[in-house]
Amino acid sequence: MPLPPPTFGQRTLGTTLMTGWTMAALFLAGRLPLLGALLLALAGLPAMVVGLAWGAAWFALYTALTLGLTSWLGGGGFALLLVPMLLLPAALLAGLAKAGLAPLRAIAATLLLATLFSVAVWGVLPLIDEGGSRLWAVKELFLAQKQEFARKIQEFQQQGEGDPQSLQVLLEHFQAWMDFILLLVPVTFIFTWHLLSLAVFYLGALALGARFGFTLTPLPPFATWRFDWNLIWLFIVGWFLFHGADLVGPASAQTLFRQVGANCLAISKLLYFIAGLSIVYFWFDSYKISAPNRIGLSCLALLLTNLLVWLGIIDVWADFRAPRSPATPSTRARDDDEEDSFFD
């Protein structure tokens, strides 16, 4: 029996409680750094629930309450940051889901638009509010870590601890890795954040749908997830831009090409990692792998990230999940005859 629609008073109270949920999650995210990303994503879940359950007017009320309280407690810069990080993605995803778009397509469209908007805000926010300049501290943090690691290696070398050649190789590899990470700030970091938060939004809304009187189309089984084959061009273009940047004349153009290429590579590899992992789960289903073995093999697969990435890339041509029709007895017999005649 369907639940009766909530009254005006119930919706008002519910929207207020949802705002309180968001504020509590934001507070805990700042106090529990190990769970910060998950708590921050959970802080945006009420936005999607309100939009799906009660519509645009109540979402606007929730947004006004949330931004007002956040601006009062944390400053205007932090409040403005919530728009691209949480509120806009939740509104887009809720709207596309209500419009009947398939779940993965709705998430993909929201992911693209939210990433583009967030990158634009990242560059503009420091000009609007001084607190927005704290966003750029992410890059400074990585630079500090790079310098600190180099200092530690130099201390080891001066004290004569370890093989100097091995320490130098380790330092070069670490610096190359950190240089690559620095190129990913902010685009790939923002993309990864939205990928995580949108997954939390959709799965959380699925779990809460019955309680709030709305329904969502469930996500397809993970073993069937795949991406459009045109994604391979993002990987190819990224590879050529990153590795071919030295062929460009001006140093500024080299930096730009390398940065664009690094982000294209990182984003495409992340998506192909998900595709590769879904192929592994397809094989789990195909070969009836037990739950304990799935857990162990999944942990092992997570350690072989590059292998999963290339598995997802090769699937563009190999199509590992395509149905395979078994050979008929007559075909197998004919093949056996041909093999015998070959050796005769």
C-alpha cells in the first residue's frame, strides 16, 4: 500500500532535518579526516533525496538553508564551494533520474557537467573570497611532500646509509611520480571526487527511496558495466600529449600539453580500471566463484591496477563478455579430421 503524500508541515520539517543532516556531516568530515571524503559525500545525499521526493521548490528551500548556515559558520567561500561540490551535482542527477535517463547515463552526464563547472569555480573562487585560496594549498602540500622526501634521501646519503645508487633511483622515481600527481591538480582530483560522491548519492537514494516515497531505477549488475568505445580516444590523445610534449617548441606549450595529457590519461585509466574490474566480476559469475574466493581475488586484483586498466582497454576489441556459442559435435569432428589430415 503506497504511503500517503506528506503534508506541508511534514515537508517543512523534513527539509529542515535534511539541512541538519548536511551540517552534521560537514562538521564530522572536518573532524574525522580518515572518513572525510565519505562523510562529505553523505553530506550531499539529502540534496538528492529532497529533489527526488519533494521537487524543485523544496530543493531551493533546502539549498537556501544549507548555504545560509554554511556561510554563517564557515564563511562565504566555503558556502559557495558547496554548490559545485554537492548541490549542483545532486540537482543534476536527481533531475536526470526523474527524467527517466538510464542510471549509468545519468551519472555519466552529471559527472561531466559537474567536473567542468567545478574546475571553473576552482579558478574563480580565490578571486571572490580569500578562503577560496585554500583550495590551491592542495598543490602546495604535494610540493612540500616532494621536497621533504628529497631532503630525507639526502640525509641518508650523507650518513652513508643504504646504497647511494639505489637511493638516487628511488628519489628519481618518487619525484617523477609526484610531478605527474601535480599535473592532475585540480581536474582529475575533482573528477575522482564527483565519481565517488555521485555513487554515494545514487546508492543512498536507492536505499532511502521507499521511505521517502520515490523510486529509482536500480544500477545494472556491476559485471555488465562497460563504457562507450570512444573512450579509447581519450586514452590515446592523453598518451600522445603527455609523452610527446617535449616535441613542442615553447616551454609553456610543453607544460600545457603535458598537463592536458596527464589528466586525459589519469581519467581514462580510472574508468578503464572500473571496466577491467567489472570484467573480473563477470568471470566470477561465469565460473561460479564462491564468496570467500571473490573477496580474496578482488583484493589481489586491486593490487594489480595496471593489469585491470589494460584488461579494460583490450576489452574494446576483444569483448570478453560477448556470448560464445559452443561448437557443435559435427564441427568438432570436422576439426579433428582436418587436424589428422594436416599431420598425415
